[in-house]
Amino acid sequence: MIKRKAIEIAFVGLKPGIHEFTYDISDSFFAEASTREFANCSATVKLQLDKKSSFLLLKFEVGGKADVGCDRCGNQLTKDLWDEFNMVVKMVENPEEMNQLEEDPDVFYISKTESHIYLNEWIFEFVSLSVPVQKLCTAEEFGGPKCNKEVLEKLRQMEANEDANNANAIWKGLEKFKDN
């Protein structure tokens, strides 16, 4: 099992105010993941950390590219990654209890004695969430040389069969009145 390098910030030594960090994320970062819906990921995560006296405001901006499978034909496509995420990290006496009680997923609690904040899980989650929900070939690519022709033909056949079945189902209840 490959251990990915921990991405952490020693926030104790930072002065109050805004600090910026940039992380380049590649496929090796996701090596431990058992499932993911993308490959050849090349992402940049820009983090703006606003340090306050008892909490941290984190703003993650994810950008980059990743290869995904087309939802329609299975063709490998390169899609842009882009999204923004905000987190509030509060420093408290009992972070475990507070994290269990907190309903807002954008709020996280750490101990007042912590000196570092670990970002691996958030970066993993935010890059994964930045993959477009709908992954389809563009109009120019659809049916083109890169599309899987066998899959497209099978989809057309299934659609035709479904249309025929649905058309018959509408009239099925009326057949009993036909002979009266």
C-alpha cells in the first residue's frame, strides 16, 4: 500500500490574517483509493486560510483536468475540474464530541492544543466532488470516431424496444372494451 504524503499546515506559527497555499495533486495522491470515477488527474488546489483567534476559515479552489468515462458510450473523456469549498475549523476543548453533534458538514472541530491541520481527506473529497456530475461527449464528439459504436447501437435498440413496450402498455387496459 502506497502512503501518500500528509498535506498539513502548522497554523500555530502563522500570524492572524489571510495566508495562501497551493497544492498540485496528481494520480499518486489517489493511489490508496479503492474506487474513484476518474484517472489521469492533474489538479491544483488553492487554499486561502484566514486565521482568527479561535477558528480558521478555509477556502479551497479546485481546478484542473481528469479523464472520466462518458456516461453514454463509455468513451474516455478529459473533463475540467472546478469548484470552490469553504470550511470553518473551530478550536474547542472536546472536538470529538462536537464533531459528532455538528450537523453542518462545513464545520469541523479540532482541539485547542492542536498545532497542525491535516488537509488530505478534504482535498481528496473536494477534488472528487469537482468531477462534473454529467460526463457526456460533446455534440461534436457524439457518434464520432472516439465513441463506442457498439454501445451506441445497443442503446438505440434498447430505446426502440422500450418505446414499443410503453406504447402497448398504454392501450392494454382498453382492450377489454374492444369487443363490447
